[in-house]
Amino acid sequence: MVTKTDRIVDGALYVFLGLFALSTLFPLYFVVVMSITPYTEVLRNGGFVIWPSAVTLEAYEQILASARIPDALRITLIVTIVATAINLIVTTLLAYPLSKKSTPGRNGILLAIIFTMLFNGGLIPTYMVIRELGLYNTIWAMIIPGTVSTFNFLIMKTYFEGLPQEIEEAARIDGCGEIATLWRIVLPLSAPILATIGLFYGVGHWNEYFKGIMYVSDKDLAPIQVVLRNMIQTPSVSQELSLNASKVAQLPPETIKMATVTVAIMPIVLVYPFLQKYFTKGVMIGAIKG
């Protein structure tokens, strides 16, 4: 029976969660609004506009007319797709055999993997390895390092351990080997965890800027996050984006920066709703079972 106290508590929770949701969405809303507000209105309101009386897409026209932003988006898209595919393949091939207790040396391998969560080689040794491997100043410097995340590996291994063993045993009785069992039986049952881990990796690669700064000096290979960072640090947005200075002078630098931020975050925001239905299920099953 629902009491009056329960209704009050539920109402308070709804109010709290609603306010929390608004506090997380407002920064994104503010960025989008600032990117489409005319310069005169921005000046009239002291640089803070909540609800614009007019809308202009001039900032988007300017940044998309520059080759810098489309090229940076293309590099980021290639890195995200290729790196995420490699991440999923390697993590799956590592997690599946280690989810079986019969795998020889399983405990030692797991201990070595978990050890990397506590200690790593450090920045300078990693940089030297990248140079010696010939990856410096190539797109592969942003793809190969960090191929497997230990955290994601543990979630995927736990998910595989929770799959019914009877299904895999039935597949082997029907003549399937380990690879066929993984490809035909295990992977079709693992869509939630694959989508979830793929989202983790994909978002990480899309937002990655540190590797672009450390391992890539060629401006033509700079991902979108590095371009954004340079725009924030430089006083001249038109010089950074190679834009027409006379046209950019009609727009405040902050408007162009907000438009670039919107262009940078929109692809990953649009992808998320398609994976959201797998997200909660994959994380919960992968984190709890086992």
C-alpha cells in the first residue's frame, strides 16, 4: 500500500532528478543557443542569451567553409571507427578464452592484465615506444596505443562467464570448434555487451585529444578535439581555422567556438540513442554476473 509518506518521497526524488537533469543539459543548451544567436543580440544581452529572438547559422557556414573543421572531423571519424573496431576484436579475443576456467595459465594472465591497472610505463617510455615503432606523426599513433582497456576487458569477461555453458556445450556436440562457437553462438548472444563496450571505446576515441597533441605534429592529422583546444588557446580564431578575417570580424570568436563545439559533439550525441537500449543491459549484466 502506497502511503502519503511514500508519495512525498517519490515527489521529492522526481524533483531532485529533474533539477539534476536540467543542470546537466543546460550547458549543452547554452552552447547551442550561443552558436545560433546573432552577434547584435549577444552584445545587447552582455554575452549571455537564454532564449534568442532570432536565429542565424552564419557561424556554421563559416566553420564548414574552412577546410580545417571538415578535415579534423574526417580524421576523428576514421580514428574512432578503425580504433573501435580493433578494440572490440582484440578485447573479445582476449576476454572469451580467459572467461573459461580451463584455459591454461588463466590466473597468471589475469594477474598480469590487472597489474596494468595499477602501474604503467609512464609518459616518456610510451612516447619513446611510439617513436621507435614508427608510429609518430601517423594516424596509427592515435589508434594502436591503448588497444585494450582493462576495465572494459573485465566487464566483457564477466559477461562471457555469465552465458549458459549448456549452449556452448551443445554447439561443440554439433561439431563446432572454439572459433565457430565464438562466432556463431557467443557473439550473437553478446550484442548488449558489444554495443556497450563499443560505445565506451567510441566515445573515448571521439573525445581523445592527448594522443593527438603528444604523438602528432602534422596539422593535417589533427583530430577535432585538438583543433578545439587550439581555438580556445589562440586569440585569433580566423587564423587557426584559415577563415576570411573580414567575415569572421562580423561574428564574435565565442560564437564560432560554440558552433565548433556543437559540430564536434553532435555526431556522438546522435549515435547514443541507438545504443542506449543496449547500454544499461550490457553494463548491468557485465558488472553483476559472475
